[in-house]
Amino acid sequence: MSSTLLSTLSMAFSYVWSPNRKLRALVLDLHPETSAPIDIPLLLRVLDDTFQVPTPTLILRTSDPALLRDLVQGVREKNIWIMVPENSLLSDEDFLGQAQEACQQGAQLVWSGLGAEKPHESLQGLYVKHFQNFKQERERMAQLAGNQDAPPLPATSVRSDHISAGIDNPIFLTHCIAEKKVWGVANWPSKPLVLSMLAQSSSPSLQAVEKMSRAIEKEASIERLESLLGQDPILAYRFFRYVNSVAVSRGQPISSFRRGLAMVGLSKVHEWLDDQLLGAVEPSNLDPLRAQMVFRAMLTEYLLDPGADQELKAELYLCGLFSQLDLFLNELMPTVLQRIPLPERVLSAIGGRRGVYWAALDMAFALESGNAVLVSQRGIQYGTSPSQVNKALLRAMSSLSSIATTETML
């Protein structure tokens, strides 16, 4: 029954991170693939079955008017909110009445608009959160980027305890999370933030190194050690460089975590981890980006679904995990990739954007764009059904708690 539901719509998502860099919510964009109504109760059951406790808040969004009405009328869960554009309410008195009644029954609505805008005064009490998009202020933000002596930002329209989006500047990010204390930041900034933190972006996280060291000391299984190595893209990259060094590999290319651990031996890996502690970085604003790369790795693996073939699974995972190494290391991707002997299919996908793995990686990028129409288009392009894509997405989402600490406080 759920398979039928998953074939009738495309989904995409985007992250909302708390000021403490914890996963606070997911914006789930929905695009109907047929004219038939979506089974809302079944959709809610599928979502409820997907997420482990603690569950991030889900913010459902759609550009389809009929589906939006059905969501407002059918969703009453406390941790599932609905993004409702105010023009859809102000232009339709019947829908406005339905929304007001739904709120009285427990529906949680989210307002969305540009940063300088405010909800219409007649709708002020209808929304639990505001989703402010500052994309039109990016030019002003860009003027501040890279200027260490930039003056403090003037008073802005950022609202405390609400959601800020469209931020592409580390100074403005700090303003939102430290000064305004927003509830969450959607679409955490990437390139400008990394470029402002290059001394940290090229180092592994302290938490990842310590977890790996403790696991070896506790004689964890090889599967557990593989998993921990794959939780930090920089640590994983450095591991491949280490095990493929002339002194260690003796000229034998090593392109998998498992083979590297077996060839080198855990005692030597533990010694290597001690060396990594010297430059490892404390939690920082880069943590959401690291977590997103790990989640992209999981998505890429599940989208192609290699079955029981562990080698193919590992290769697909590396496609997603290493997909932004050039950004974190501030080098061209060909330069980054030539230092480690990755399988040709992985190199083609990451470095050349071609080959069978690229279809899965490109779909993963589309899924995290928050644009379900784009996901639908990619599905047509690659011959992938909505059901197959949605199953991979839900499977990855069920493991979110393993890669990002979830913060659910309203």
C-alpha cells in the first residue's frame, strides 16, 4: 500500500539546523505525480514509521494547491508543520476559514516570505513559525564577506526564535545564531563559510577521531570501524592517503576502508589516529556540512541499491562522501583525487560527472535541493521511478540520528 503512495509523488528535502548545529527540522517538499489525491493518513503513517526517536520536526511544503488544502485539513501531528503561503489564504476566504479551523484543532502552520516582509496583520496569530528568506540581501552580505574589519551588521529584520534561510555569508550566520538566536537556519551556508574557515575545513573533527580510537580500544568489529571512518570525509580521505603511502602499502593500491584496516593492522591505525588528534578540530560551524556529506553518501548508496555487493556499496558511499572534498580542501577536484587510488567508477562520478554512479550522485544532490519538481525531472532523465527514489530517501532518513544529533525542542 505504501508502495502505491510512493509512486504518486516526488519528494525533496532541505535541512534546518539549530544555533547549536544540531538537526532541528527537515523541510519536505512534495510534488504530486498524478492528478489523484494523495492519501494523507497513509503519508503520515509512512513518515511516522521512518523516523527514530528523537524525531526532527518535519515542515511539509508543496506548490500544489489541492495537496496544500489536503495537508491543512489532514495533518494534526505536533511535530509535523505545514508551510502555507499567506497569499493562498488572503486570496481564498474558504481556505482561510479551513486553515483557521485546522489551527484550532492542532494544525501547525509556518509562514514563508522574504526577510523584510511580515505576515499580514490579519494572520499574525495563525503561524507557529516564520520562514524568512534573505536571498535578496545576499549582495549586501557579500560585501562583508572576507573583510576581517567589517563593522557589525546593522539591525536587521531577522526574527528571534524563527527560521532564517538564504544565508550565504558567515558573518550574517553568526548574527542570526548568536545575536538574534533564531530557532533554526535553513540551507546552512557552504562555500563562503568553508572559505572563511580553511584552517579547520582541511582537518578531521575531534569527535570522529576520538570515536574511532575508542572503538579500536574496545575491539569493535571491522564493520563498526568501517562505519566510523565513513562518518567524517576528511578523516576518510586522510586514511586513504595514509594506507596508500609507500611505507605502508608497499605499492599495492588500497581503495576500501576494510582492505585498508586489514592490510595495515589496527595497532598501526590506532597510532595514526593519535597523530590525527594533534590537528583535529573542535565542534564548529562546519559540522552541519560534514553531516550533510555523510547523509549524501548514504543517499547515493541507497539510490542505486547494489543489493548484497559490499564492494559496490562502499564505492557508492565514497561517491557521496567525497563529493565536496575540493571545497573542504580548497583545491581542484582532479588534484584532490589523484592522491588516492579510487575505483574508476568513483573517479568518473566525482571528477567527470559521468558514468553509472553519477546518476545516483546527481539524484542525491537533487533530493537535498529541497525542490521536488527537480527530483521528478531527474527521475525522468535517469529512468528512475518516484517509488524507487522515495524508498531510498526514506531509508536514508531513518538513519539520520546516526549522523546528526537531533534537537526537537519547539
